[in-house]
Amino acid sequence: MRYRVRDCMVVLLVMSAAVHCPPAKATVVPFTEDFVVDTSEWRNAAAGALDWESTGGPDGSSFAAGTFNFVNSSPGNTASIFRAQDEFGSSAGAFEGNWISDGVAVFSTFIRHDAPEPLPAFVRFAGPANFPGAVAISFAPVTPHTWTELTFAIDPSNPQFVSFEGSDFNAVFSNIGHLQIGVSVSDTLAGLDQDFTFGIDKPTVLPEPSGLVLVSLTSIALFFCHFRRRAA
């Protein structure tokens, strides 16, 4: 029995009826920034360019890196090491949009540093105006010279969220334009005039598991149609 192009279109239309069709400015879900050829307009604390490294990431591949000096930091402060923003065109806007309606369930990333002690890490999520924001902390510190994965469930009940800066979960995550990833400043590092290197790789947004199943099914349907067309 031969399957025509129309049959394949019917399969895809039926399956896509259960898949959210985002607007033009929607977050790309799922998405992972691998920094394959450059730093994808991710920038450092001063909005300057990061360095691109072709090897040495958590899986041995490319990553982005930059330096940070704690000379102007005080104990207990937070230091934003990496920035992805709509103004920069970071990751071609893949992280921008309404994370609630776009179905973002998890944000994760790998970071590494060569500071002399483990450092607590955080991620700040904010809109294009950079306020208000949602601050989430990692319960496990990032040890020196070790790629460490930070994972945050995008859920208002997640205890990792320590501040919504006077706002709330829905107000922040309905319009994401900025990501800031950084560390807390320890007593040892505060005021220390020394450059330390930080690396970042694979910032990722993922949907709920059911969303992943729908994406996989759509891919299978495309393969099925392609295979049947070639067989015909």
C-alpha cells in the first residue's frame, strides 16, 4: 500500500493539533546553546565579548569563557558573570519569550571556574527592561576546575527561587528577555584584585516530559512520511 504526500500531511496535521504553535517571538523549546562556532552573543558582566574555546567543554566540545575580578565586590554580593539579553541578540533570541505559555519547564547550564574555593551559583531571569527579575540559587556550589550542571525547575513552588524582586512568578516568566548567571562573593574573594576564568556551556530550556514526547512523535512522523515517499 502506497502512502501519498497528502497522507503524510494528514499525519502531521493530526499530531500538530496537540502541539502548541508559538508566536514569532516565542522561546525555542527544547533548545541548547552549544556555542558551536562562536559565543552566540553571550557576554560578560560588563556586556563585553566573551572568549570562544573550541575544546574543553563538559563533553570535550566548544564553550564560552570570560574573566572576572572581585576587586570591587563586597562579601555577600552577587556577581553576574554571564549575560544573555535581547539587546545583544544572544542565541538569536532562542531564550526570549513567554516561558509559561511556551512550555518551559526546566532551565539548566554548565559552568566552571578556577577560583580557589567552591562558589554558590545563581541564575537571574528577567524581562527586556531587566526588572523585575526572579533569582534562583543552586543548592550545590560549583567546585574549582570542575564543570558543574545547574538545574532549575521553572515552577513557582521551586524552593530555589529566593526572590521575585517585589513581583511574582507569572509577571517575570511571561516575558523573559534577560538571563544572568553568576556566583555569590565570599569573604575570601571580596576585594581580591585577581582575574579568575569562568566558563559556560549548554544553557538549555526543556519542556515538560509530555512536550518532549510530542516533539519526538512529530519527528517520527516526518521520518515515516519521508521513508514512505522514497519507497513509493
